[in-house]
Amino acid sequence: MRRARNASSRRHGELLRINRHNTVRSLISASIRQNASYEVYEEVGCVSSDGSTRRADIIIIDRQKDKGVILDPTIRFEMHEQQPQEIFKMSDKEPECLQYDELKVIPVVLEMEAAVDPHGAIMMEENNEDDLEIIHSNAFVEALTVNMDESEVKDDDDKLVIDEDFDSDSDLDRGEQQHFSEYVENEDMTKEQEHDLTNRFLNGELTFSEYAALMEGNVDDGTDAHFMASLPTTSAADAFEKEVKESSKLKARRRSAGDGVRKRRRILPPALQGLMGEANLRYARGERELAVKMCLEIIRQVPTAPEPFQTLAVLYEELGAPDKSLQFALIAAHLSPHDVEQWIRLAVMSEEQGDMKQAITCYSKAIAADPSNIEIHMKRGMLLEQIGDRKTALRGYQRLLSLLTPEQGSDVVEIAKMLACKFHEDKELAKAKETMEVAFQKVPHLVKSEDVNLMLELLLSQKEYSRCLEILIQHCAIQVEAETLNDGTDPPFKIQSCTLPNSLAIDLHVKLTIVFIHLKAFHLLDELLEPLEGENPEEAGDLYLDVAEALMSEERYEDALRLLNPLVDSDNYSLAAVWLRQAECLKACGQLEAAATSYEVVVQQAPQHLEARITLSGLLNDLGRGEEALAVLTQDAESEVLEPGLLYEKCMLLKGVEGRTEEFLAVGQLLLSRHFVRIRNRDELYALTRLRRLEKKKEALKEIRTSRGEPQFDTDAPDFGVGKNTPTVDEEWALFREMCEICHRIGKFGLLQRLAFSAMGSKLFYSNAEKAREMEFLCLLACFYSGDAYYGYNLARDQLTREMKFPRIWNVFNLVLQRADDVRHNRFLMRLLARHPNHPALTILHANNCLVAGTYKYALSEYAATFRSNPDPLSAFLLGVTLFQMACQKFSAKKHSLVTQGLAFMWKYQQFRGEEGYQEVHYNIGRAFHQLGLLPPAIYHYKEALNFTSPLLEKYPHLLDLKKEAAFNLYLVYMNTGAYNIARSYIDNYIVI
């Protein structure tokens, strides 16, 4: 074998750019191993021909000939004694104890392996066959010409850099060579990162999974190790996903040299191989500590070589440090990942030490090395399930199933069944079906009847009835005649006839019957049901029930009763579920009495079945058995968990029953107490009124109960369950509104107020802004009707500040003020008037306060301002009332003028009110004359109010008619004048109790 090198551009004294795995280095390494007279030392200084001092990685000294060879990752020197060059020769001490001042100097000549060939001659280097036996075939690569004059690459120490991983087969262009040179310049930094990762793993700062992920990212992708270390821990699922794509990614990297930093070699240079052999020799001699130091030195120079880690693993195992030994063994295995047995051994050791995640990682590496090993897949899946990562385990089984070939037919079937059962347990029926499809497609000849039964069950769950029929025809020798339909219906064919083998198992026969039912082959139903009906229901009851449910799904209720009636009469299958199916069929067939009887059995056997109780209650109510329907829905709050669905249904039944209003309200309160606040005292009522946000309300209630030493939750509150029959928020809101209306209608204002304020603490209701506003208004109305002006004022004030533009809010606020027992509103109105100085309603309310307080001039000023800006009946009337009040004062001046002005505003009031307010106007004017002591005009106006009538007064007499008030005032006038009979007549005619 020959290696060609182009020396046309080289001059004497130039250094050759050679590959680390060249023949010369291999021969030197072999000679070191064979000749004990050689000594190998590392990091030794040498002096070159120009007098500069340099450091070589390795120097080999032959003590017999006083010749040496300096080996460096980039250069190689041969030394002789003829020229006065100098090299530091080592003393007889060991390398680890060698001091720099103990070196001896001997003259040597540095002679380069280069020649001048101006004509571009090609130098051939021959190797004998004995030497080739120790050289790996991968070491031979085609050498490329390097022009050292034009591009001499040097590192920071002015040392020439030689390609350590040169691959002539890659056909690198100029850009690729530049990219590769950048990688060589950063080689020292990469070594430091690899050292850092290794030390962190050995110190316990990283798990093996993290170490492997970071090393792969550092070596393969050139990612900074410190950045990678900040990422989350690689899980077993990530390792699995990684190993699936590992081979394809690796091939892609090898094909494209410019897609990233190339992966560094994991093979020791020849000189370090010699040092590795020396370390093994030291270990064999018992010098373990020295062997450890040699291995660590090799690791420092080539962190990606597995040999020193393997030796350290054995050394630490013998030194009694199994944990440390396992760490080094893991690193060694990671650096030589194709040894399956080594990974399995490490996985077993990790499992024995209790580190299941590390064992899973080792098994994953073993699978990557040998994907066809079924035992490794199963072991890893078992460990993944053991640590709770069932999802990843199932994906691993799926990958194994995809890797198996038809030649492994028995394994394919067993693993497919196992995996399908696991998916079935997890309710992933679609994946279970897909798993079984693999077995049916790869090895259909090995499928047995139980496999067919399992596959049919999965297909039926996915409603793939046509596929079911195909499998039955293929594996069960069933013959079917069908007519193809072109009308776009599903299924696209119509079954005409079917021929069944006599040996068909009853389970498969039932599956065929279910398939035909769903394919609408009802003309074959009697023929298909005959073998099933011949079976004993006590033994084949589950088959009966499967076919009955298929018939019910196709609304064949009468045919389903053929199978359900024998089941309910049996001993083994007279269960609540079977009775429920029969009751549903009877109800669908219109047999309500029989259906109610079946539902009663279901309720007796399964009282917790809410749907059965609700359905039975509805049936009994339809049959006119209302009391029984209510009894079915009744629950014991002390002995069982209450179901909101039953309480709601009971409320719906009680709502329309006359004389059951109290019970309706009681059941409704019990249902709503799940999320309502039970108010214990006035402090809690105040907190619910004043605070706006629900979180603040809850915090206030908690503080109040803590300060009073009360428990946070009601100790006597019943327990409620949660089910699908629980009423929705809208349904409960409608029920709450209905309860409030009933309380208002029957006059239970106290209960109305409690309901409304309890709802203010409901999370379900208060989460909706519209419902929250309506609840606040309901609380305001409840306070008004119950006469609670204190809390009503707080609510009315809040409503007013938010909605000042609505007249109805002002009216409600004024009504609340009329019943208030304090004068808190005075300061509030003055502050609000300062912010809204021209608001008409606010001005009138402030003037009313001044009028009531006796400050008539302030009231007159406010009323006059309102009348000037917006002349209306109310402001005119209030101006007249104020002037009359001022005229009636004892020491007022110009009484005549005040009365005249007051009467003028009263006529304006009459003019603005018009005909509709005729009775009201005359009554108020009569009151004014009555107050002034002018009785004749007062009597006139009172009589005008008594004699007036209109359709509106007749429609709403309790709201608008003032005849009783006018008659009573006439009674007072005539009593004061002594006309007792006339006064008595007005009482008898108009005021009747």
C-alpha cells in the first residue's frame, strides 16, 4: 500500500501537514509497546532551531541511542546528535514528580521529513505488511496538498496547527476548509468544556442523562456547555424521541461537512495509546494510584477517548468505590456507544442501586445500538411503567412493534396483543385498534380466533363495521352476498345473505350479529338471534346484553326486549344495569307502567343512579302519582351526600304544586346553599353591602368570623356531590329569580332580603357582571320592602353614583330617603352637588333638605334656579310650597306678597299638570288654602278633587286616587267649624275600613 504526497511547493525546513493517524505515528506507537527501553513523557519543553522555546505534547526518549522523537498534535521532529540543537532530556524520575529545573540538555538535530521537488514530484511512502497489521483501515486517507507559503495556520502560541481529522473523501471547498480551521482554533476551548462536563458529572452535579445530552450537544453541535447546562433535565421521553432520530441525524451530519462543527475523534493518538498501555501496565503491577494519574492525564488531553474511563472504572471498582466505578463506566460506554452488552450491564447495575432513570437511559442507549433486541425494549418499558411514565413506555412498545419483521411472527402477535390491551386499559381505543392492525397486516396467517375477537371488539368501538365484516370473511370462513349501492348511503352495500360455518364460536357469532345490526341487515335478525337465544342466559348474559345494546342503538327496542326479558329473570344478570336497559326499552315502546316498575327496581338496587331517579320521578308525575314522584327525589341531608340534580328536579316539581310553596322555598334554599353565603350577623350583612369585589367580600367575612371566634365554614352544612346532572348556572339563576318573586308575592320580605344578600357572596352568580348588577338591585328592593332603610341607603347610594342619568334611580333613592331614620344623605348630597352643580334632580333633593331644615331662603334659591333652567310642574309646586311656608312664619315680612307669589306658582303648577292632574292639582291647592286658614277656597278645591274621575283613576285607584285624603281634610275643616253631621257624612261616604 502506498500513500502519495505532493511536495512540489515545499522547501527545505518546512513542516509537513500530516494526519494524526498516519503510518509513522502508528509504527512509533507499536515500537513503544514492544520496546521497554523507550520512555514516554508529556508536556516537555524543547528548543527549536531559531532559539525559541516550545512545548511538545509528548516526547519519547530512547536511552540506549540517546535519540528522541517529539510528538505533537500538529508537528513531528526526528532528533539526532550531529547538530547543535538542544532538547531538554528528562531525569530518571517519574513524569509526575519531574521538576523543570531537573532537566538535562543534550545536542540534537531537528531534521524535517521534507524534500525539494520543484517539478512537482510525488513522494511515495512504503509500508511493510507487518506494520500494516497494527494500522486500522480507517487511518488511511488521501493526503491533500498544503501550500505552507500562502496559508500557514498558527495558534495563539505561534505553533503550527495540523488537521487532526482530515477527511479527503469529503471534497471540501475553500469555504469548508475555512470553517474547519475555525473549529481547530476552538479545539482547546472544546476540551475545557468537555473537562468541565466530566468533572460536574463525577462530582454529582449532573445525572448521566444530563451529561450524555450535554456532551452530545457539545461534541456534535458545537453548543456551549454552560448554556446547555441551564436547560431542563433530559427526561426519558426526550431520550426516546432522540434515539428515534439519532441514526438519521448522524448520517445527515456525515454527509454534509459544512452543516456544523465536525465530531471529534474518540481514538487515542499513537503516543497516547502508548501511555494508555503504560497505565495498564502500572495497574497490572499494582501501582493503582499512578495508573489513575496517567488515565486522568490522557483524559485531560483527549476527553472523548473511552479507554482511560474503562480502566478507571475497573480501578475504582477494585478500590472499593462502586459508585465512582459506575460513573466512569457510564462515561466510557457513552464514548463507545455501540457496545450493547456494556449498556445492559450498566443498566442492571443502575437498577440494583435504585436509579431507575439512569437504568432507563442505559437501556435506551442499548436499544440505539441494537434496535432489534426485544428483551431490551421490554425491560425498558417495564422500568418506564414502574416510574409512572406509561406514555413513553407505550411509545417504546410501538417502536418495537414497527421494527419487528414478519419472520418474528409470534413476537409480533404477542407484543401487539399486549400493547393493545394496555391502550384499551387507558381508554385509547383508536391506538389499540391500530396496534392490532399491525399484526393482522404483517402476519395474518398467525392470527388466532381470540385475536380476531379482540380486533373485532376494538373495531366495533370505533364503529368500523365494514372492516369488521372483512376480517370475519378473511379469518372465519364466512360467506356474504351483498349488493353494491350507488346512492351514496352508508354502508355502500346491502347484505343479501350470509353463510356461517358450523364451527364458528359463539363470541364471534355475536360479533357478526352486532355487525349485521349496524349494517341494517334486519331481515337476517331472526336467523342470527336463534343461536344466541339457544344459549343459557346465566352463562352468556354478557353476550345477550351486547346484542341488546346494539339493537337499542338502532332503535329496535322490541327486538332488544327479546334478549333483556330473559336477563332480568335470571339470577346472575338481574342487575341494575340490565333493569335500566329494559326500562328504557319499555319507555320507548310506550309501556309507561312497566317502565316505571323497572325504574323502581333500578332505584332500589342503585340509589345513587341519578338519571334513573329523575326519569322515574318524571314517569310517576306523568302517571298522576305526584307524591310518589316527590318521594323518589327526596334525600336525607344528614345521612347521605346530596345530589344537586335531584334537588333541582324536586324544586321543578314543587313549583307548580298549590300549597307546597313553603317546601319549594325550603328545597330551593338548600340547593342554593352550595354557593350562597349563610349570613350570621349584621356585620357580615354590612360587609356584603359595602364591598364591591367578591374577593374583598370573602376576605371581610373571614376577618369578621375570625375576630368573633367563629368557624370559617358552617359546621352543620350538608355535603353535596358533583355529577353531570347538576343544574347549570342559568338554571339556578332562573330558580333564584322565581324564589324572589314568590317571596315578594306572598309578602315574605325578610326571606327575600336574606336570599338577595346571600346571593351577593355567590361565586357562580357574581362572576357575571350583568347578574351582579341585578342582584344588587334585588337587594335594594328587598331592603325597601322590608323597611330596612339603613342598608337600603348604602345600596341606593352605590346605584346612584354609577347610574346618575336614569330618573328611576333618583326616584328609588328618594323613596329610600323618605324612610331613612338618619340624615347621612345630607353630606352625601352636598358633596355630590359640588361635583355636579347643575344636576336638576340633585338640586331639588338638596333644596328639599333645606326646606325640611327650615332654611327657606336656601330652598327658595335652589328651587328658583331649577325652575329657570327647566320649568316643570314639580319645581313650580315646590316654589309655591316654600313661599307658603315663609308666609306662615310668625315674624315674616310682606306676608301678602309671599302668599300672592305662592298662589301664582300654584297656578303655574296647575297649568303645567294639565287635565290629567286635575284631581292632584285641586287637592294640593286645597291643602295650601287650608294651611293659610282660607277655608272656603280650601273646601272648594277639596270638593273638586272629590268629584273628579277618569279611566286612569279607576284603573289604579290604590295608587292615584286622592278622594280619601280630600274627604278626610274636609272632615277636619267641618269639625273645626262645628258642622259635625257634615263631617260625619264625608267619613261615612269616602273613608270605609
